Amino acid sequence: MRAATPPVDDTIPDEQGIVDGVVDESIPLIDPTTQTTLPLGCVAPRAAIATFLGEVISFDDAAAIYKVVQVRGGSLGAYVNAGAITVRYTERETKFLRIGTTYLVGAGGSELFPTLESKVRAKKTTLRRRRSGGC
């Protein structure tokens, strides 16, 4: 007599909550680029095309022109012209940039313009732990 084997369910569970083409809104979305769970109502950010070190040559209210110092990731491709690249910013964020300063820039393709687009982020401060017990 043979022992009965239990049935094996080898189907892959759907982590996005899509059943029969309908999205279950109660399950949070996962950004496939960063593998981060997104809060309900949020959309995944666009992926960066390139990350580079660039020295600000000039800027106006909407865009900055950088001299590319080093490409850190991705590819700048046809966006580079004679070693310089134009990056658009929203909400007059160029006011935080300084000519002659080198920045680490992550940029994605603009949906409206033939340039790259980015956001200015505040410099992150590192919190230091105080030693306890006089060490």
C-alpha cells in the first residue's frame, strides 16, 4: 500500500494583490526599483537615468548647467554636450545651488523637455551617539 502524498501548491503568490486583473487596494504597492513598500495613495518615483558628480557652471530659475566631473551610475548618453549637461529643476530649486560647487546629482528624463530633471535635497546630517560611562 502506498502512502498518499499531500497535494503540492506550486503557484507563485501575487505580492501586488492582483486577482483576476483587479488590484486589491488594501495591499500596499512595492516599488520594484528600491523594493520599498509605498504608503497607500503614493506613487513610485521615476528611476534615475544617471547619477554623476557635476560642477555648477551656470544656472537660472529653472535649470542648471553642470560640467561633468564623474559619472557614478547609469549613462548620460546624448544629454552631454562638450562635457556639460543641463538639468531642469522645479519650484526654483536652483536658488540652493552655487556656481563652482560640485554636487552629486541623480537625474531622470523629463516628461516635457529634452533634458534631465532632478530635485535639490538638503544635506543629510549624521547623528552622533554620545558615549556613556565616560568611555
